[in-house]
Amino acid sequence: MEFDKLIRERYSVRAYLPKPVEEEKLRRVLEAAVLAPTAANRQAFRLIVVSTSGRQDELKKVYAKEWFTQAPYVICACSMPSEAWTRKDGKNYGDVDVAIVMDHLILAAANEGLGTCWVGAFDPQAAREVLNLPREAEPVAFTPLGYRADRPGSKKRKSLNDLVCYGTW
């Protein structure tokens, strides 16, 4: 799909069809995530692809909305802070890296005709338990991945003038 059209048409999907996602589509989405730029190319992230089949009740401990487990997959993006690049002032870029990875993932999914919804309002302790995360992994975001069963609403965005400065603030 044309990139401009892709970024305009992508939306946060909150209803999914019970249709399986083809393995080759899943692979292309994950490959796009792996190609995301990360600070100092450290790739300080891990993606956990969870099949929702038979795990809906368990996954609802992480995020209780019904639509979260409708898709065939839920993907958890974790930062690995000890592996991430850290700026001289101490700013760790692990969360930034994960945000870029997730953006690549959700745009690639939209390009494949799949829906996603960035979820940050999850229970991190439940995520650790359900996914058996090691101590060094920090869950940052989740998304379902599947075929859309809803339609996009209108997107409300601020104007460029409200959000962009040139030269100085």
C-alpha cells in the first residue's frame, strides 16, 4: 500500500474476526519490527507472540477488555534496559526503541490487511506472570494481531501549527 494512504487509514482496532493469520503475514510483520532502527543498533527488545487460542482467560488478567483476546495473536513488546543504549545524562533508550519497534509492527500489520491496537494500560505484574518474563525484561506494550471486525471512526488530530515549531520553541 502507498505509505501516505497506509498511515492515514491505519487505526486502533477493537474488534477482531476469528480468522487465522497466515504464517507468512505474521513473519513479514515480525521482520518489519526487527528492521526498526534502535539506539546504537542495540536491538534491546524482545517480542513475545502469544496464540490466544485456549489462553483467553489467562490473557485477560493482563488486560481485561473482551476484544484484547479476540484476535488469533497478542504480541508483547519488552524492553531489555540492561542491553539498551544509555545517553550520557542517564536516559535509557529501551522504551524509545520499543516504541519504534511497535510502530514498525503496527504499520506492517496494516499493510498486510491486519489490525492492531497499541495497549499500554495493562497490568505489568500479570504480564510478567502470564508470560513468565525474566526479571531483566520490562513489558512496555501489547497489541492484538488479527483481521479487523470493526470500522475506523474519525481521527481527530491537532493541526501542524499546534504541534510543530521551527528553529526554536
